[in-house]
Amino acid sequence: MVSHLDEYPIHQLPLPVTWAGSSDRNFYDRCYFNAHDRTGDIFVITGAGYYPNLGTKDAFVLVRRGDVQTAVHLSDAIDDDRLNQKIGNYRIEVVEPLRKLRLVLEETEGIAMDMTWEGSFDVLQEQRHVMRAESRVTLDAQRFAQVGTWEGTLSIDGEDIAVTPDRWLGTRDRSWGIRPVGEAVPAGAPLVPEFEGLWWTYVPMRFDDFAIILILQEDPDGYRTLNDCTRVWKDGRVEQLGWPLVQIHYTSGTRIPTGASITCTTPEGKTLQLEVESKLGVPIHVGGGYGGDSDWTHGVWKGPDFTERLTYDLTAPEVAGRVMFGVIDHVGRATCDGVEGWGLFEHGCLGRHDPSGFADWFTLAP
């Protein structure tokens, strides 16, 4: 279906812009944001996605305060108006592309927000991310990321929280391509060898004069399949920071990290040390729709104009038992050669990972 987007010279394929260039059902176009006030008392994670080959679009908002994690989900049939990103009461307004956006959630199940994002540095185009299971493509995505600040209001069950840019900051990314979304499909022949695990670390951090964005992935034997670590300066300079050496610090008897020590290398060959600590963690597979979430999956058809609110007690055994089996996003405080920064510390170690000493899915940190 031709839309008003087709008036612009932005085509990459002989198709209307609203049609995906791939017939893969898992084609997606999604954005992610997080926000916190540096205290570790509250963490907000939100995002929205479009799934053209599934005919759906959806959005979510996660808020953790103390041991309570609240999720709001919204879903609807997709439309052709991609310049106005709106899912029910949730909308994203692009005020200044790649620099300033406004996120609005009109009151839904007691949660509302009107928050404006401003990027502190230029967006960074990350390396293309490709994953295969034998010959099958399971993920093929492009992404850009940015650190920045927030301003506006967040409302939780009648309590208005002032969001000011002197305290509130966060990170965001937008990605598109192919990744598992929607309802489960037949698996086909069993994988040989079977899936044994995944090690993932993502650390975008904002400092006063620069941002560091690190994204790493390793196989169970420690073979690194994705290595992208970059420093972005205010004047636009971009530095690659080599092959980072990472030591994750775990809470004993768990796989929940408390922080990480990351050793990077500048283009001049100098060591750049990054120490990261977690101030508050949000398991994004508990109501966020990521990584095997049993309550919400991106791209699943829920019917027209769907909304719901779910509340989790993270100390309840049935919830706490899920936390280690997915990726956790943390309010991250960092120091880089003595300079303080804040941002996101995202980590998941699932299944076997030899360098970490995890022999299988149930091995825990000593």
C-alpha cells in the first residue's frame, strides 16, 4: 500500500516504504529507552516496535521501585502512518531527528509519562549484528545508540515525579532487521550441537566530555562473535577502544551481577579502565518482552487496542527464580580513569560460559 512516506526519496527497494524488504516473519523495527535519576531508587525502561509481516505494533513501559516491578503493555494492528508513531495511548514524537524526542503515555492503568529526550552526543551506528543457528539466520540487525538526558513528568498511581535533566539521564537505541518476534513457529530439525548458552554485555555510559558504548557477545567457549567498543567525543570524534577484557562481578550463589571491570585500549595503545557498578537491576524478561518472557512477547497479536498492567514482587519465589535466566538492565554508575559517568549496565550469562566458570545452565557464582 502506497503511503505519504513514498513521496520522499528514501526508497531502498522497488516496494512501498511500509512494506518490509524481507518476507521473513521476524522482520522488526523497534526503539528502546531507559531513564533514571542516578539514585538507584527508580528505573524506567520503555520501547515500541513495528512488525510489518505480522501486522502488529506494540509498546511497553517497565518501572522498578524497590522490589516492585510494574509493566504496562499496549498493542494494536499496524498502520501505514510511520511518521506518527502511536500505539494506543503511547506515542513517540520526533522533535529533532537523532537528537530530541518526546515520549508520551497518556494515563493507562495508573501509569503516565510526558518526557523529552535530548541526546548529549551524536548517535553511534553500531556494527551489524548477525547470529546463526547452523545455517539458519536467527538475528540480522542494524542499530544505533545514544546517551542523553530527560525532562518532563512521570506519574505512578497518582504520584507525579518531576524529571529534570540535571538528575535524569539514560540511553536509547533503535534497531531494525530480523530477530525472533511474535508467536513461536515450528523449530525444524534439532540443532547440532544444541544451544548451550550465550554471554552478553552492553554498556553505554555518559560522561561529561564523552560517551563510551560497548557491546560484546560470546559463545559458550568464550569465542567472541561481536566486539564493538567506541568512545564518542563532544566534537564528533569517534575512537575505537580495541578488544575489551571484561570481568563480571556476580553476587555469590547467583548469576546476578553487581558490576564489572572492563579494560579497554585507546588507538594510541594506552589502557583505559572502566569500573562499573549496578545501582538497581530490571530483568527485562519479566514483563518487558525480551528473552523468553512468559508474560509478554514482542509482536504477538493481542487484538485491537490492547492494554494491560502487570505487577511483580521481585522477592516472590516464582518471580525471583526467573531473574537469572535472562538479561538484566541495571542503573549503571561508572568511573573511567577516575571520571564519573552514568548510564546502562546490561548483562546476561545464560547457560554454559567457560571463561566465567559456568559449566551449564545451573552453575552459579561461588
